Amino acid sequence: MTLPQHALALALGASTLLLAGCAPWRLHTSAALAQAATPFQARPAQPERRVLVVGDSTAVGTGASAPQTSLAGLIGHDHPRWRIDNLAANGARFADVVAQLHTADAGHDLVLILAGGNDVIRLTGEQALQADVEQAVALARHKGRQVVLMPAGNVGHAPFFSPPLTWWMGARSEQLHRIIGRVAARTGAVYVSLLRPRDDDPFVQRAAELNAADGLHPSDAGYQVWYATLRQQGGLAP
């Protein structure tokens, strides 16, 4: 999804969000962060490993102060001899991830899929989401030897939302993770889970530190938490 399409999606959802208690300035801030974000990529001369990153704004690194402090950037910092190709786009849903993968070359060692939050927010139906996740994973397996699925945690915990939308987004987030967990178990993909109960979610306990200015995307420190989770759950293991 292109930036104009992302802005249109925000505009189409604005009335619903406002009625549910979302502050108007957060919409503007989120759009500004998306416009400023650039996906991190790395092209060493003789790469030891090839990594393909696809997905939504969290794969782009929206909310980070620089591409180097995004999740992909943190991977590149610790692994300077890895080639990182990043095809992610702000506003992408799993259906858009399928389109991203269609344009990607084969031969990667790792395909990292960071998506699902927009399917939660933009109300993708359960059956359609299941089909999109399955198609994305099947295609990713043709593009790389290892596939890692890392959706956002509980979207309802984001300061961007206010009750009652927080509860609705929370339920939809849990549905997303159930779908991804099932698909990963069936296909052999690695599922990295950021889903936590509210009283154990660092993005709730340390909200001001880990959330970006829009209250929706991770900050630099937030992406560090994501990166630590990715490593702890084996998302970068050979």
C-alpha cells in the first residue's frame, strides 16, 4: 500500500475512531510519522545471510527516530554482513503482504513478516484474514528457507485507542494471534508472539517510553523490546 493509500485508509477510518474516543491529533501524528519513515535496507558486498522483510508500518519502522533504530535496523546493526531487503509499506494488511511477496526474489535465508495490525484496525473478516495469512506464508516459503511471523501485540493496549474501542481491538488482536498461531503450527513457520495480558504488557507498563508520539507505533525503545523478543523466541535462529 502506498503512502496516499495509507492516508486514505486513515481518513476513511477517522469517523469511527473519533466516535469511539480516539483523539484527532493522534491521527495527524500517525500520518506524519508514516510519511517520515523509510524502510531500513542493507547491501553488504558478500552477504553471509539474506533476509527479506515484508509487512506494514512496523516493518517499515514507523515511529522510530531513524531507519537504523527500527526493528530491521537493529537486525542490521548486530549483523552487518547480512543483506536485508525491505519491501514493507505503511498501511499494509496481509493481503498487501501477499502482493509484496509476489515482487520479491527467491533465495532468501529468512523471510520476516511483520503484519496484522491493520487487519485488526480495518476490520478484515476472520475467514478472509485466515486465507490471507495462509497465502502469505505459502508464498514466503517459496521465497526463503525460514519464515517468521511477528504480528503486533494487543492493539487494544495502544494509547491511540480509548474505551470502548480498546476492548474491541483487544478481542480482534487475540483473534489475529490465534489465526497466526494455527497457520504457523501447520506450516512450520516460526511464530513470535508479542501478545501479553494488560498487567504484563511492557507497552502498557512503560507506555510513555515504548510508544511513539502517536500512541500507536513503537518508539526506538519499543522496537528494542520487539527485537529482544524476536531473538528470545528464536526468530533469527538458523
